[in-house]
Amino acid sequence: MGENMSNKIEEQLSALMDGELPEVEFDLYLRHMMTDDDLRERWGRYQLSSAAMRRDLPSAVDLGLAQRIAIAVEQEARGQQSARHSSRRSSWNWQRPAAGFSVAASVAAIAVLGVKLSSEPGTTQVAEQAQSTLAPVALQESSFGTTVPTPVTASNDTEKTFNSSQVRGLLYLHAGQGPGSLLGDTRMVVHEGQR
Amino acid sequence: MWSGPLLAAGALIAACFAAGQSSDSHPATAAQWVERMVAATRTLNFHGSFVYFDGSGISSARVVHQVAEGGVEVQRVYSLNGTQREVIRHDRKTTLVLPDGSKLTFADQFRSSLFALAITDNVDRLNESYRLVLRSEDRVADRRCQGISIVPVDEYRYGYDLWLDQETAVLMRADLIGHGNKRLEQLMFTEIHIGERTADSDAAEAPDAATNEPPIESGPESLQSQAERDWWLEGGPPHFEEVYYGSDAGEHDGFTDHLVLSDGLATVSVHVQPLVEDQEPVSGLSKMGAVSAYAGTADGYQFYVVGEVPPATVKAVAKALRGPGDAR
């Protein structure tokens, strides 16, 4: 493998870990990973580093340089995103019920949260800024050409009349109280994590 | 809720796997593969990392699923980058661990599962709303997989492309397909260990973590008759049936009705609460990835409809919702 190609793959691995790999490269890269033992091992090491930073691994595991690099990258990322995350934490505090707090109160908090966001210019600005940093990604078609019927009458999918924090709160209630699924649980852990 | 034959099949698969044997005979139809997948994800231990894509970014996460004696399941899902968040499902209790370590706990009305087919008593129920199609084989996380498509019959639900491990039928990759055959979400394992109990602390923490805070109860588990309650549906999107109704009336300061509809695969939740003084009503449609939400008001109440369904579906549910001011 040429040096340029190796560098490219390394950049893609880094982008994948950071959640910044363009979707057009996503499938290609994952297929590459599945046929490249070395690449899979590196992915595994990076994942272990991430888990270790969360103290999820036994202390006996020595991750060496990979861990130190990952910690440094993580700290850098945290510094860049601190304002965004602090805003979201405050959002969650609104939605977190105390012991015995009812679901009704949780839903009320979602509604109140919307008012809070729209009435605090600084908070709204942070939320909008966070959204604008996400590059639009072109959606790819089904691998199998699976056909999903399209509505006969045009549906305005872009209509948006209440904010993402409110939808997120509803998503948690839906996923938390409904029948669980891996997709539903994943939505709960990632939507606040990197968005 | 969970049929005996499926449990028996799952136990058989688990037993074969534990003994280091693979199943020699692969299911012949897509429906059989789905049945086997549901059983496998209930009865097998597995843990692994996966990537998740929803059109706005790519994230990585990890799942640890372990089955204790008596079939009690413990499952943890947590993000591997970004802010630390975690969902723990232990039997019928769901705990969301927030970045500051605090916990939000729900008492589930349904058994949790890796894939939302668990509320379906049998896969035949899916035939009303979907076509199950056997697809080609592929490899995911270095394991041979069988491709399957779940194709919706109308515009009120999304489709799925699934890749199931040929040896165990564990779900290895799932693509949620929207209108125009576009992928709305994609979840794919990059490494997985099936049939093993993890040696790290992942699952061992789960039971304790899930009991630190009293769960938020949603009310009685049984479906109440229409005459006994204030909110119900009249019509609605085709093939969606009510699978749960609960009310907090009299138990808390607030009053919330909670309905769950399902077509056997997709689910839609409806939450209702009285509008309180100074509360600004919310109305209209919003989306987050594959999740659609619709809010509206009726008779002094605020209602929310949310689910991993197209916008037309949450709108149809909202249109069918009837409350105290409606004639029965």
C-alpha cells in the first residue's frame, strides 16, 4: 500500500472516530475495514482507548500511546465543544425529574424547555450554531433497492414548528417507555453526544 | 406477549451456540430468519461496538447484552465518543444515565429487545404492513450475513434492510429506509462477540445502576376499555393498533395519558397533558432523523405524537385522537 493511500485511510479512520467521515465514504471505508485485519485492529484499539477514558476497562489493560493520543484528542474536542455541551446539560436539567416526579411533569418540562430556549437569546444562538456546524450529508439509496411507497399527496417533511430540544425530549419518552430497540437506545445516547 | 415456540427456538439456538456448534440448517424464508433473529437477540449474550449514521453525522457506540438465570436480560448501550450517555435496560426497567452521572428511570410496559419486533406475538402480524424479502449474503464485521428486506406496503411506515449473522441470526446491520429508497439511519457492528459474557465491568454494573432511582411509572399495564378513559383513537393510520394505554390520573400532581400504537414493528407514542397556566401551547410537525413528532392542543390539553415513522403517520394519529370533548 502506497504512503498516500495509507495516509488517506488513517485520515478516514480518524474522521470516523470523530464522527466526521462523509457518508459518501462511509460504506467504502467500512468495507475496507472488514477486509483489512490491521485496520480493524486499529479501530479496536481506538475504541478501547475511548472506553478506557470512560473507565470502563480493567486498570490492567495497558493502552500505551494509543490511549494517550486518544485522551489528548478527546480533551481537545471537549475544549472546542464545552459551550455547546454546557448548554445541553442545562436543557437536560429541566427534563430530569426528581424521585417520584411524574411523566406528566416530564412532558411539561419539554414544553417549558421550548419556551426557555426561545426566550433566551444566548441559548438559542448556541443551539443554532451547533446545528449549523453539521455539514449536510447526502443520503444514499438502499443497498437492496428496497422500495418504500412515497405519499401520493406531497408531505411537507421540512415543516418545523417546534425545536429540536423538544423533539429530543419526546424521543426519550418514546424510547424510554416504549418497546426497546437498539436503534431507539442509540438515538438516545448519540443525539446529545455529538450533536 | 412472547410465544412459547419462539422462546423454545431461541433457547435451542443458545444451547447450540454455547456448546460451540453452529446451526447447520439455515432458515428458508425471510420470515423464518426474522423469527430466529428475535429469539437470538433475547437469549444470547453478546457485546460489541457499532457505528450509527443518521444523515447528520456518524457516531460510534457499544452494546453489552447479557442474559441472567431465569432469562432476565440486561443490556447497556453507550456512546463511545462525545458526551457520555448510556441507556441500561434491565428486565422491564430502562435507565438513561446522563453526562453528570444522574439517572432517569422508566418502568417499561414492554420487554426490551435488540430490535423492536418483541411486541409482535408472531411474525405473521407483520404481513399486514410489510413484505419480508430474502436478499443476498454479505459480510459484516467479518461475519457472513444473510440480507433481508422488510418492505412497507404503504407510505405510513419505513422499511428496513437487515443483515443477520448466518450462524446465530443476531442482527449485525440495520438500515432504516425512507421514501425514495433513501437510507435514513444505518447501524452496523464493526466488532462483536456472540455467546460470550464480557469480562469487563460493562454488564456487571447494570443491575445496581438501574435501581438507584424509583422508576417513573406510566400506569396500569392493561388496556382500559374506551368507556373508562378520556383519550382514545378513532381510525388512524392503517394497520396500527393500540398496544398500550396508561394514565397517571390520581397518582401524581399532573395528569398524563399515554398511548402506544404499533404495526408490529414501528411504534408511535401519544402523550397528553392538561395545559397549565402560563404554558405556551406547542403545535405542528417536527423531525429529528427518522423520528417524527406532531404536537397539538384540544379541549385545554396539550398532546404530542412521536415515533420512528413518516410525518404522515404522526399527523394521521393526531387527526384520529379523541378526547373528553368528543362524543363517544
